[in-house]
Amino acid sequence: MTKRRIIGAVSFALVASLVAASCGGDSGSDGGGDGEPKKGGTIRILSSGEQIAHLDPQRNYTGTDLAFAGSTMHRSLTSYKYEAGDAGSEIEGDLATDTGTVSNEGKTWSFTLRDGITFEDGSAITCADVAYGVSRSFATDTITDGPSYAVTYIDVEDYPGPYKATAEQQAAYDKAVACEGNTITFNLKNPVADFNYTTTLLTFSPVPKASDTGEKYDMSPVSSGPYKIESYEIGKALVLVRNENWNEDSDPLRKAYPDSIIYEFGLEEATIDERMIADVGDDQFAVAEGIQPENLQTIFEGDEALKSRAIDYYDPYVSYTNLNNERLSCYEVRKAIYLAIDRDALRKAGGGPYTGDYADGFVKPALALDYAQSTMPEGLNEDGTANVEAAKAAVAEAETKCPDVVKLAQDGMNFYYPDTPVWQKALAIWQSNMEAIGFSIKPEAVEPSNYWPTVMNPETEYDIVRGGWAPDWANASTVIPELFTTGGGFNLTRNSKDPDYAEFEGLVNEARVNLDRVAQGKQWQELNQYVVDRLWALPGTFLKSQSIWGSKVGNTFQWGPFGAFCFGNLYVK
Amino acid sequence: MSATFSDTGSFVDDVSVAASIEGKSPRQLAWMRFRRDRFAMVAAGVVLFYVVVAALAPVICAVLGISPYELNSDALNDFGLPDGPFGGISREHWLGVEPGTGRDILARLLYGARVSLLVGFVGTLLTTTLGVIIGVFAGYRRGRVDAVIGRVMDLTLAFPSFLLIIALTRPFTQRLESLGVPEGNPARLTYIVLVLATFGWVYVARVVRGQTLSLREREFIEASRASGAGTGHIIFKQILPNLWAPVIVIVSLSLPGYVATESTLSFLGLGMLPPAASWGVMLGDSIKYYRADPTYLFIPGTALIILVLAFNILGDAVRDALDPKADRQSIS
Amino acid sequence: MLLFVTRRLMFALALLLAVSLFTYLLFAMLPSDPAALTCSKNCKPEIIEANRIRLGYDKPILEQYWLFLKGIFVGRDYGVGQAAFSCPAPSLGYSYGQHECVTTLIARTFPVTAYLSIGAFILWMTLGISLGSIAALKRGRWQDRAATTFSAVGVSLPTFYIGLLVLFSFCIWLRILPFPSYESPFVDPKSFFLTMLLPWLTLAVLSAASYTRLTRNGMLEAMNEDFVRLGIAKGLRRRTILRRYVLRSALVPIVTIAGLDFAALLGGAIITESVFSLPGMGRMSIRAVVDSDLPVLVGTTMVAAVFIVLANVIVDIMYGVLDPRVRTK
């Protein structure tokens, strides 16, 4: 269940653009020799979730959900190509005829809509529908959970969204997002060189104003893609059927092979694996993301037929451990902790090599320009096992340098973890590892759904908190600043009082504005090393995920940008 | 059963004991009957064995050189599954090792028995004591007291107890911690025991109340009252001894129910915190490995079944032994 | 009689009111902030505050409770402008997690729970009473021991363990049943039946265990009753005695308890529904616990309480009808 575990944990970060092929993985293992894709049949998706987090396009925001809703129901201005490997990370016009025109030094972007694009009731999709859809993002009290790019980028102040806007506020928005015939123009506050990547988000999908039911739109959004909702019952299933009013000629991307798609919710994880392994009846037409660790051996080391229906690939996520640098304010203590952790045992608890590779930083090799191998702290065992001797030496060193911090670590470090079986096992390993060097762990179990709100609360006195992140962009500017500067959205290291922090932030700001992409990459590499040298957080794993599909499903490649199936283009063999 | 907080059975109390209160049977007679029941003797032996083994868990583990917390990564293969057949059973690890961590299963089973038996015994003791006191009180005083207690019982019964137990685990554990109960497992154990008693006493009290109501009208009570016996004497010397049979049956039934409840909470991630072992934690964990490590799946389950079976046989036997009419079977 | 029934109903109503107040206060103690949970982790304090006001969580707890009560009778309105909507009476609130009025959600999930409960009930009564009768008649012999063992296994193993074992046995090892995938009986009766078979069986095994014991003990008691011995003395046939007197007298209390058990089950078989992926009320309520979805939690608790209280009233009234002495008490 690597995938389900990770997604549940780090849904924070969105995977928007990432070069998948350089990750390795055997994404080419499928297809070939099974004949041409053909139309017809029903594809099933087996899920342990109770629902799709959000089907409302402006609220939809995680890898699998974006890949699913985008490829079946919601068209956006631009889209990633529906292809495996590198090509899948390139963009193409979707509702728009091309990938947009930029002017005004990156501050104005316009897109021209295609002819023949329609909603599921047959009415034409107009520029106003797209503008209205985007405007919903601003109603942050109703349209929750969605990406905030539109709000951040678009040049309009204090616009509360269409539900509460006064006439003047609405007029200001209409100026910032202007319609001229079938051309929509976005006026941005600051230059955004790759805004056309942003427009792949479903934030930029059209919504017909007359059908907008606000909060309730999530259950019955109007389709602009090849499928529409036939029924949607949380905890049971979402059934999509063909949208007869979708015009194939207007859509260069979606192939829409199956006649219907059934998303089954609320299944026990063990049951999902068993059904997929058994491959009987309708399950031959099913796909499932994530495999339980206890079944990995059966699937990947068993018979070839089974192995050929599964994939083991690098997803866009990096896992790591945040330390509270205000309390653990001594490098030697942090180093002692890092050296004492048995990363090998933690990895075994999560499914062995299928969990991923030991990370040497926070930027995945997939971000080729921004990644360089880091120099890890001296004494860190390459095989992932604990180096108790070196850790004890670090403790001894710390005793003289910062006895207070050592005492804190010995008295008990507050370890906040989501109260799930996987983390309970991880906790047991941490406890035993820390004990080996005389440190101790004070476990703080947090209700899983409440985990991030709890640890993000500045008043929570934690010492150790988990972390997981995927870049929003194929640029480490969506990683390093997010995780380690005070302005970052996911900085849990509390490193602002570190003597080196001011210097670090200065370097980050320099890197941010560097327009020479290769030189900028070098800067990110150095900043990654900068953090590793200080161990504000402890690198964990470059994560992998596993997925499995039935014997009669084709086009099962993993779509790079999302780390998910390209759902809309699956077909029945 | 008297209070198994699972999907079923929450309302069942053992009404059948209603008739077993007639007359007071000499203790020796009961003991004689009990000893004649070979099944019961075996069952008593099993229960005793469990208790002793649980009490001596640290000693046994020390002798065998195993620990419930020590990680044995080497005993696992690359996938984190036990290396070797039958869940990694070996000379060092008699019952194999736990997948994922490599902890010794025998050691965890022994230590887990302590938690599970503790929850079972303390929970039962608390529930029964509360239930008997309130039940006797209501039944003996009757009238307004009985009416008030009756309404409180109605209110308690009206809650879907299992849902509440789950929903309130975290907030109440935190509250207990803030009240000074040691953090972590002591607080969770206290919560489980308290919540079992909160919802469980009603089932005992209902039976006891009914018994008391009918007892206090019996001739022998009338007689002692007429001969000037005080309330204390009547309750302690006349009524309580006659409640033994039903109470023992309730105990034998609720104990396994509480062990099951603890394990269900653990299955839902609300039971003992790591690295502590309990049978519940083990049951919940092992069920995932039905394919990869079936040995692990059956070990905690079997241990639990044997204990409960022993308790049931024991309860039945005690009940039969205390039943003065047991030897007068006239039909069948 | 009418007075008695009215009094019982009035009392039941008061009881429900007390239950709802208790539930509300208890859940108000939950540590999670429902307003914070309506938006994702990266949302700003202002947004959380705005949501708190929109959901009414800024109001004092007793006022919230009053709004909840009022909603049951007159319905409730939410949101402003085009995003406004309402939950008509009887409204139990609105779930922001599921984007639906709680009443609608319960109306949708309840039938599944009801089918589960009814089927399981029939199975477990049949199984429990037959096994119990056999055990009583063959007291002390192997049949009795077997029944005792069966009931011990039934009460001892937790629901999730039995449920998953049954699921694995029939669907994976023996491969004689398809994996559960719930379908309404009116849409696809065959699939419905095949899916429900195992959950029915699981619940039946669990409960039959208790009823086996109850029946056994009840019958043993009855066999010792004077009227039975009188019957024997009169020379009635054994079967007649057993059927007409022994079983009947043993069954009266069992039926009462069964009624209450059944009502409790209608409140949601949490674990069984989860294990077999049935979209019932129990599974919805456990999800609500995990997601801190307070309106759903309060709603399902209330509905469960209604069933329990109602069953109690019916049992009481039945007793009143059967036994005139109760009425005057």
C-alpha cells in the first residue's frame, strides 16, 4: 500500500510537472503485442478511499484525482500529453488551440478556445465559462482544498469569489481575466514564465454558472470531457458513462476507449490486492493503485504472468523526517539521531526495496537539472543500518558542546506520528534505535486526519515530525524554499533561529530570481547540500509506488506528472 | 453476553440464571460436584496456566533469551517477511518472528497475555462490582431509588456504545493524561477499563436487580426479617450468597468479551501503543499476513480461543455446581 | 392501557432528548477542530475562521445544540448567494466531508444496514435456538460440548477476525464465492445475495453463540419447573412437553433480548460492514470518526439511539399487554 500510504500522508504537495523517465522504473513494461486499442467495455478502478477527494474541478488537487478527473470529465486550457515516459510531461493545448501566448514580459497570457467544445448538455463552452470556473477558486471558504495558484497569480485584489462579490469587485476580476470573443486573457501580478503549466490544473476548467451549486457542486459537476456521471455514491461507487455531447474532433488528447468507468470505493486494502491477484470476472478489467507490503513478494517474485500485470516505479515523492531545530538546536545531536536510525529496518517494515531508495537529500534525481549527489554526514552507513558507534561518538561530542540539548534528547523527544499500523511499527523501530544511544522517544499519537493540522500548528511542541514532498513543478524552486524557508508552505523544521538561516535565505532568494536555468540548477544543488550539511531535516527515502491491473486492461503506463494511471486512456483488451 | 462491545450481543444478559437462586447449597457440595467434572478441572488448569505464564512473562523470556521489543532485522527477508518456513520458527524463536520488525512472537504472546488478561480481569471486576452494588441497591430499596436507577440504565443503554467507545478514545485518553494518569498505555488501559465499566455495569445490574427483587419476597428472607435481622445482614448474608451463580456466569462470559473489545480497538488503531504487545495488537496485525505468513495469523487467535473456551467451560461448570437442582434432572 | 403507552412514549421522547444533548456535549469535547478540517492543511487562519462562522461552530455549544434540534423540525439553511442550499426537515445537519445532508446520507445507507440485520437475525435465531435445544437435550454429552465449544469460539474471537477469516476462506482459499461488492436487491438480486451471504454468516455465528447458551440454559431451567414435571406426571408425550412448555417458556425472555439486539444492530454493524465493504450506516459512522465529521457522527448516534429506545418501548408495551400487573406499577 505504498501509494495509498504516501498519498494519504503527503497530499500536501502536488505533482504538476516531473520528468518520469529519468526515474528509471520499468514504465515500458506494458503494451506491445496485445493488438490495437479498441472502444467498448467497462474499466473498473478499485479503491480503499470512500470517495474522490474532490470531483469539483476547482477543488481537485492530488496526483491520482487530477489524472482521473482530468482524463475523463474535466478539460482544462492546457494538458500534459497522454503518453508514457518523457513525452507525458510535455504540454499541449486542450480546450485552448495551443499552449498559450505570452506577452507583457510574462505578465499577460492569452489562450484561444477551440471550436466545437461543449458541456454535457450540448451547450458550447465559452470564454465566460472558463473565466467563471477560475473565479470560483477565489471563494476559498466554499471552494476549499484546491490549488491557490489562480489566487496568487491573477492581478486582482480582495476578490472574494463569485458568490459574495460586489459589482465593483466582479468588474475588477473581469478586467484581470478578460474575454474577447473566444480568447481568454489572464493579467498576472508578476511575470510567470511557465503559466501554461499552471493552466493544466483543473482550476482552469470551465463551469457553467447556471449549474454551479457551490459546496454541493462536488457531487454533480458538469462534464466537459468524454464521460459524465451516471451515479455517484460516496462509500460505494462512481459510475461514469459516455458523454454523447463530447466532440471527439475538438479533443486531441482523450481517446475515450471504454463505454463506462466504475470507480469502486470503500474496499478493504487486503481485498483489493486479492481481487487483483485472482483476476477473475470483472476484475480482469480493473486497475488498482498501491500494493500492500505483505503482498509485494507474491506479486513481484512470483509467477511471470502476475508480475507482468504490475509495475514498480519511482513516484514523485521524497520522504524525510523534520527535526525541531529550535529545541534540537545542536548539530551533533541531530547527527547522532540520524546515524542511530536503522533506515534498513524502517524500509523493511514498509516493504523492503519496494519502498524506495535511501535519499541523499530532498530533491529527487528526476529533477535532473537540480539534482546532484550529496555528501552525506560522516559515519552514515550506506547499507542503511544504524551506526551506533559513530552515533555515540557524536553524542559524546555534543555532551561537551551542548549538554542541555543532549539532556532534552535523553529525557524524551516528542515524536508526533499518525496513529496507523504502519507508523506504529515505525515508532517501535525509532524507540529501539534511540534507546541504543541513550536517547528516548515520547510518542504522541495523532488521529490521522488531524495529523497535519496538529503539527502545522506553531504551538505544538514537537521534536520529530514526518515529512513527505513532491515538487509542484519541474524546478527545485518548488522544493527547497517550500521546505526550508520561513515563507515556505511546508517548513516544519523551525530553523529560523539557526545561526546560518539568514545566509541560507539570502542564497535561496538569489537562486529564485536566476533566469539562467542551468546556473539556477547548480544553486539548488548547493542549497540541497547546505541543508544536508546542517541536518535541519533527515533525508529518508526516494519513494517508489506499485500498481497492478487486470489481464484485460491496456495502456496501463504510469503517467509521469501524476504518478498515476492515465485513466481516461485505459482500454479493454 | 453480558457486555461484549462488538456488533452483536450487547443486549444479551443471561436470564437463564433466574431460577438458579432457589435455596442455598452448601459450599462443600458444590465443590464436590465441581471436582467430579473433569472438563472443568482441565479448564481450570488452563486458566491457571495462562495466569501463571502471564505473571512470569519476564522470567520466562529471560530464561529463553527472548524479548518482545528487540528487533531482529536479520530474521527477515528483503520484503520484511520472516525468513524461513512457518513464519520463521527456529531454535531461537519458537513461534517465529513478527513480519516487518522481526520481534519474537512467543515473547510478544507472553507479554500480550498480561495486557489482555489485565483488561479482562480488571474490566470484569469493576463492571461486576458496580453492577452488583447498584443492582442489589435498586432491587432491595425498590420504589423511587429503583425508578431513578432504572432511568439511568435506560439512558446508558440508549447509546450505541461501541461507536462512542471508538469516537471518544482519543479525547478521553488525553483527558485522563491531563488528570495525572501516566501518559501512553496506562492512560489507554485506564480508558478501556473505565469505558467498559461505564457501559457494562447495566447488564449486570439488570440481572442482579431482578434476582434481588424476587429474593427479597422469598420466605427465608421474610423469616430473617421477622426474626429481627438488619438490612446489612439480609444483604450480605442472605441475598449476596444467592447471587453467586448468576454473577459467576456473567463473569465467565464478559471476560472474553472484554479481551475481544480490546483487540477490536487495537485493530482500529485505538488499542495499546507501540511497542507494547497485546493479543489485540497481534490479532489486528496478523490478519494482514493471511497469505504471506499464515503461521502468524493462527498463533494469537488460537491462544485466545483456548483461553475463552476454558473460561466458558469453567463458568458452566461452576454454575452447574452451584445449581442445587443439578442432580435432579427428570427429563431428557 | 392508553395512559401506559402514552407515558412510555413520553418517556422515550425525553430519553432521546437526553441522549442527543449528551451526544452533542460529548462530541464537543473532541480535540479536532471541525472548521480546520473543512479546508486543506495549507489554508490560512482567516479561512478557517470564516468556515467556523459559516458552519456555526463559533456559536456557544448550547446554541449549536438548539439549532440542531430546530433543524430536525424545520430544516436548516447553509451558505450564501448562489452557493446557498438547505437541508429540509427532518434535518440532522450537513456533512461537508460528503457534501450531502446527513438525513439523505442516512436514508441511503440505512437500507443496507437493515438488510444485513434482518438476514443475520433470521440466521442467528434459527442457528442459536436449534443448537441450544440440542445442547440442552443432550446435556453433558458430546453434542452439548460441541455446542459449548462453538459458542465459545463465537464469543471469543473479535468480529473483524472472524469476518476476515470467513472472507479469505470462501473467496480466496475455496474460491466458491465472489468478492463482496454490494448491489441493491432490486437491481441485482443474485449479486446482492452472494455479497450478503458472508456478512450474514459472520454476524450469525457471533450472535448464535450467545443464543445457543441462552436457549440451553433456559431450557434446562424450564425442564425443572413444576409445570413441566406436572406434565410428565400426567403422562404427556415428551415432544408435546418439550415443544409446548419447555421451549416456549425458555423462548419468552430470549425473544425480548433478541428484539433489543436487533435494534442495536440496526444502529450499524460497524466492523462487519467495514470488513465486507458494505455501504451501510455503521461504516459511514466509523468513517465519520476517522474524518471527525461531527454532523454525521451525531446523526448516526441519534438514529441508533432511536432504534434502541423504540425497541425498549415496544418490549415494555408488549409486557404491559401480556402482564397486566406491569401497567399499574
